Amino acid sequence: MIEDNFQRRVADVQARLLLIQAASEGKLDDLRCPKCKCMTVSVYFTHPANEEYHTWFICNNCDFSMRSQNKGKPEFYSLERDRTGKKPSVA
């Protein structure tokens, strides 16, 4: 039982790391959701303070969302994907 829970947690962390890796490679749409397993995660950004950027991973199919904090401006940041001042969800 404990081993099954551990394996699920490891798989979840691996799936989340794959999202971060995809975003760092410029893949910002149609990513696999760790929760519902659909290819429905998109990447958005917020810029809450000077030199502070967050990357958001939002699923269009379920309630999965995840945020990572960046050191400096993300390489694939764009104003079109900036949701600063907006709720970080797909409209």
C-alpha cells in the first residue's frame, strides 16, 4: 500500500517535470495533463513584480493547474500569454 502511494507520487512528480521541460523547450500548448491524461495543458505567464515571473500550467479539460517560479524572464515569455492581473485560467 505504501509502495503504491510512493509510486503514484513519483509518477506525478515526473509528469510535472515533463511539463516544465516542455515549456523550457518552447512547447506551450497541447501538453499532457498529469491529472486527466489529456493533451490539454497550456502555458501562461504572470509578472507580479519587477524581475519576478511565474509560469502557469493550466488544463483546459480538468481543474489541474500548477505554477513554477522563474529566475528572470522565461525564454518563451510573451505578452500574448501574460495573465498578470488576471485569474490564471483559460477563458
